[in-house]
Amino acid sequence: MALLAIPLVAMQLTDEVVWTVGDFAVAALLLTVSGAIMLYVWSYARLVRRHKWLAIGLVVVCFLFIWAELAVGILP
């Protein structure tokens, strides 16, 4: 959860970053769920190592897409 410290520090240094408690909660939930899925895939999924990396890459891409969608609204 150290990633959540980045916007917290940025909010102290500039007025361009404005997060509410809800923003931090959603970010924490998104990071936790993504991390749990990656941990499950790596530890318990019965996949070939190459497929594990592909599955984790897919989770990362989905995480980044959801993060960008919540930040700026890519989809109409």
C-alpha cells in the first residue's frame, strides 16, 4: 500500500492532485484485488510458467485500464 503514499505526498506539494477518502478507498480496493489475483495465479493456478506470466500481464493491463478509466474516463 506504499503506492497510496504517492498521491498523499503529491497532495501536500501541489494543488493539482485532489483525492478524497473515497478515491483512496477505491485505489486500495483495486490494488488489493489485483494483487490477490496475481498471487493466486502465481501460487495456485496450474499453469505453465509462460501462461502464468501472460495471466499476470493480463491482470496488470486490466488494472491499468480500470485505473485510467476512473482517472479520466476513456470510455464515453
